Amino acid sequence: MNPSVDALRATFGSAIGRAQEACGDTIVTVGSANLLEIMRWLRDTPGQRHDYLVDITAVEYRDRERPLEVVYFLRSLERKADLRVKVELDPSGELTVDSVTPLWAGANWLEREVYDMFGIVFAGHPDLRRILMWETYAEGYPLRKDFPLRGRFSRAEQVRQALNANPEAHYSIEELSIAEAYDELPPDMRERLRRGQRGTVPESE
């Protein structure tokens, strides 16, 4: 077993749950109430120094009796060691866990994606809003198991909502300016963009 697990148990006691090795990875489950403290310890403690947050994701199982998991992938660049940390949440309860953005600024967009796709709230996040779906998206959370494959609304309703959407509510002035500049492009470039081509036109054309 990864020595980090023994060190975690010695430091945090019952806040550290089960630990396992899978496909060469060490996975340890921690209590949600102690998450921020544990993650800070893993980042700052000599001999640990998991200073790089690789990713954050979530897992929901088809078995509704199983908890929903928030998963953190940590790496110690100095020691070239990886650790996967999991927090379990009751799917029928409040899906809230502390944000780790105070420890890793890169968690900002990662947590927003998990929030957008799974509906997990990261308490203390500086700007928790959707990042893949638009902010007024009302169909729920696309990666939850109860989300229908075709969405909750009919295709006609989806088109109606898209046509009625206000672009300025979802895009910055810079992004809108780029879109408006399309009409100023040379005709041949607009045609290549329309056909989904990029770069120059091959000589064979």
C-alpha cells in the first residue's frame, strides 16, 4: 500500500476511509467534512507534496444504493507519485463538498465542469456556474444516470430555446465581435469555413 495512506490514517484517523490499489493507482476515500484540511496536508507536508492537481471528476453508479463519488487526481511532481482521493456523497442528499480552489487555482474550471454535468455544488468556489451548457439550461445535469439520452425536452423545444436565447447572456463582447467579423472575411475564406475546412485550400481543388 502507498505509504501516504498510512500517514493519512495516522494524522486524520477515522476521517480516512477505505484504501485500495487498482491498476497501479492508490485510491483513498476521505470524509467530506475534512476534505480541505486533508488536501492541504497532502499538498504542503514534506514527504507528500502532492502539488499538482491533475483532474477532478465524479462517478455515479447505476446502483442507487451506492454513493456518488467526487474524484481528485493528485500528483507529486517532486516524488513522481500519484494519489487518487475520493469523497462519497449521498445521491438523495445534499450534493455539496468544499471547493479546493484555495489550494489549486486550476480547480476553478474543473469544479465548474463537475457542477455542470453532475450538479455537485463546490462550497466556496469563486465563480460556480455552468461551463459547457449555457447558464439558463434547464434540462438538468447530463451525466447523471437519470438524464434521458435525448434530453428532457423535445427536439422542437430545444430548437425554440436556442432561437430565443440571447447570445450576449452567454458570450463575451470579444467573442461576439469575432462572430460579427465573419462578414468581413474574404469570400473564399467564408466558403472554406462554411464547408468546415481550415487553413489553405489544397492545390488539387
